[in-house]
Amino acid sequence: MNDLAKSSKLSHPKSSKRKYRVGYSLFWMYLPACILVIIFIIYPFIDGLKISFTNWNGFSQDSKFIGLEQYKRMLSDSTTWLVVRNTLIYGLGSTILQNIFGLLYALLLNQKIRMRSVTRIIVYLPVIISPLIMGYIWYFFFAYQDGALNDVLMALGFHQVNTLGNMHLNIWIIVLVNTYQYVGIAMIIYLAGLQSISSEYYEAAQIDGASVFQQFKKITFPLIAPAITINMVLNIIGGLKLFDVIISLTGGGPGNASQSMSTYMYSLYFDQQDAGFAATQGILMMFIILILSLLALAFFKRKEVEA
């Protein structure tokens, strides 16, 4: 017994030194990532927070500290709440549609069908196109003058429609274009989840007489819960930051009808030279994305456990 105690005491310093060396090595591995986070995330956030308390125009050397005036202005600004509503529509609308169609594509392409690989490529292909270019492609489809849609309508004897100029319609066109472009990412993640499910589960369910719907409800859906969590959080973050496709499709118009928080910040800074107010919009946008992302993550993580 004494020999065992002595041996453990002797080995303890070596174990501590080994842990220290591992921790020291990990520190140097993490350091470059930490530096990048500080330079490109933490410092810009602190600088933006500082600007939000000033009346800086974004170009001059002079700025004046005005306290919470920009935040008071934001609370009473009707355009701010319009673009917040639009941003929520873009974020939540795109998330719902991308997950519905992404899951449907994944379920279809997980089957042994002809042209399966080619279809996967076709669905995923829009992801690699720049969002700005994708917006312009669809702009030439929906444009009032010489747009493909209106050319077809006129050839069939109908009147032209100004879809991008309709403030009640253009928001949903942007949602659909964004969904079309990024549904391939959701599809790939769901495919990975589906292919990780053992076929033995389905074979046992078929022996027990379970229908296709019952198999999906009791086997597929619970086992792809992690993929649902990943897709939901990624889609919410991406949809709430929507910028490029809005710029190329509508430019935020008519007026501010289709502005998102990203495009509104851009307009405030570069068009109106109101950097202080643009910074407050950025802070508000950050908190909206953070809160919704954390809520979605917590909700779907809990569903994973329940499943």
C-alpha cells in the first residue's frame, strides 16, 4: 500500500508537467484565432459602439459626444421599425422556406433515383454564385422594362406588372430569391443527417408494419434533429444579415419599403453621411441576431434531447 502511494506521488509531477505542456501547446494553437477575433470582431464592435454615442458623419475628423441621443432618435424613427420588420421577414421567411425545401430535396435525393448526383449539383450550384450577381440575374427576370416575365405576359396578351415596385410583393420576391440561392446548403446538411441513419431502423419498422409517415415521424425526424438545429441557426443568421440581393433587386425601394437593417445602415452611412445613427442601427441589428440565434439554438437543442 505504501509502495503504491509512493509511486503515485512520484508520477504526479510528471503528469502535471505533461498537462502543462499540452495546455501550453494549445494556447499557441488558439492564439492566431483569438488575435483574428479581436481584430475583426471585438475591436470593430467596440469602435462601432463608441461611434453610436457621437454625431460623426463618417468622413470628417471632428465628432461630438452626444450620449444616448442617437438611441432616442432610433426609438422614435419610423423607418427603423419598418426595416426591423423587413429584416425579420427576410430572416424568418427564408429560414422556414429553406428548411422545408431543403428537407424535401434531401428526402428525394436520398433515394436511389436516376440523375441523383446531377440533381444535387443543380440544386447546390446557386450557392457558389455571388449574391449580388444572383440578384441581378433575377432583376432581369422581374424588371418592369424589358424583363423576361413582362415579355412573356405581353406575348400572351396580358398587361405588364411592376413586381419589384410593389411594396407588398417585392419583400417576398427577395425572400424567394434568397431561398432559391441557399436551399442547397440546407439540402446538403439534411442529406448528411439522413445518410448517418442506419437502414436497420427502417427495416425493423417495416417488419412491424409502420407506414412511410410513421417511419419519418418516429425515426427520421428525431435522428436528424441536430441537422435541423444547425440549419435553423445558420439560416436565421444569414437571412437577418441579407444585403447583396436587396441592393441588386430593389435597391431598398420603393422609398425604404424593402430595406433591411444592413441596407439601411449602408444608406445612412454613405448616402446620408450619418455614421453615428448608422452605428446605432448596427448595434440594434447585432442584438436582434444574437437574441434570435440563441433562442433558436436553445429551442432546437431542447427538441434534440426530447427526441
